[in-house]
Amino acid sequence: MSPSTDQRENRAFAKEIKFLIDRSTGARIREWARARLVADPNASSDGDGYLTTSLYLDTTEFDVFHKKGSFGRSKYRIRRYGTSDIVFLERKLKTRGSVTKRRSVIPVAELNRLTAAQPNPVWNGYWYERRLLARKLRPVCQIAYMRTARVSMTENGPIRLTLDDDLRALPAGGYIFNHSDPGVRLLEDHIILELKYRFDTPSLFKELAEEFALNPQAVSKYRIAAIAMGLAPAEDASILDDGEMGEAACA
């Protein structure tokens, strides 16, 4: 469940539950997690945090944003950790609270291949390029944030807790990452807590939910960013839904 150096093309399913919490609660949970979980081995050498930047893709009609048909179950993005010279082409598929991912690693310099009119069958991103063309997807916005990640191994497999803070977004300028423009700050007073695990809710996460009186809330960084920047206005500007919430609670 650690992201940066895991270059497997297919990622096993996981349960995923999100919470939108205030900054004060987030600080307390961060200290709680540091006392009980170890730092993500792929985080920076001097701590448990790292910069995550993603390009989110959608159609000209914003079918992903409006969750139209199959667009509501899958999300395509291109992810970069820090200023690495490699990026991950990702498809995230969510069904009934379980998440599976398919991802391929390419050099940043090869992102321009995604603008080709015909996919290249000998390229590592061939499957991804084919799907973008078939679904008529293109970069819409860039979202960056600082992620704190803590992990552990249990008898039922790995578990992972992340806190995403200082979210910032800007319109995408194509298949490029812009690290010079800070963009629009999102969720000024809140951060996003995410719990990932296999099968049943780990006892440690039940303890966390009880201690901090946590209630799951489906949160989509992409939807928040699109609304904030006026890229895809929703009828209800308070919509944060990311589709399936997963389990009703950590109980």
C-alpha cells in the first residue's frame, strides 16, 4: 500500500474510507498515528510526509465530474511524487467501497506521447493511451498536497493511514506538471483523512474512529477543485461526493 516505489501494474483491492476533518483534529490524529504506526517507507528520509501532485482527466462534457454512466466508477489521473523523474499513469476503479488500481510507470519526458493520434503498442503506456482516446479524456486540473503517511502490517494484511493537507489546484496546461504556480488553496480549514485496509476494519482503526468521533464522508479532491476553480459548476456547489463511501462507519 505504499505508493512511490511500488511499480506493480495491478494493485490489489483495498477498502478505502475518507473523512473530512478540521485542522486541529488532524494535528491530534497525526500524533496519534505516529505513536502507533510506522512511517511510510517511501516517504522522505527526514519524516513521514511527501508532496503528491496529480493531473486529473475528464471529458469536455465533464462526464467524470458528473459521474455519468461508467465514468462514475473509474478515475484516470497521472501522479507524481515530489519532483521525481518518473510518473504513474493510473486508473482507479471503485466498486462498493473496494478500490483497485492499474498503473504504469513512465519517464516524465514521455508524457507528450499521450498527445499522439494513435497509441503505440510497444510503449509502456499503451493500455492507458488507448483508454484515454476511447473515453475522450484530457487533463483538466492539477492538484497538489502534502501527505503524511503511516503504515503497519496486521494479520489481515497491510493497513495505511494518510492525512492530506494544504491542497492546491490549478487548471492543467496539458500533459505537464507545474510546480512553480501555487494555485488555488482548497479546504482552508480542513484536511482529508483516509484509511485503507483489506477485508474487515482493523481494530486500530476502530479505536481511532471511537476516540475522535469520526464519521465517514465521501470526499473527492477532483470535484472540490473543479468547483473551486469554476471548471465544472455543479447545481449544488457543496457536493463533495466521491461515489461509493465504503462501509458506513469504522465499527
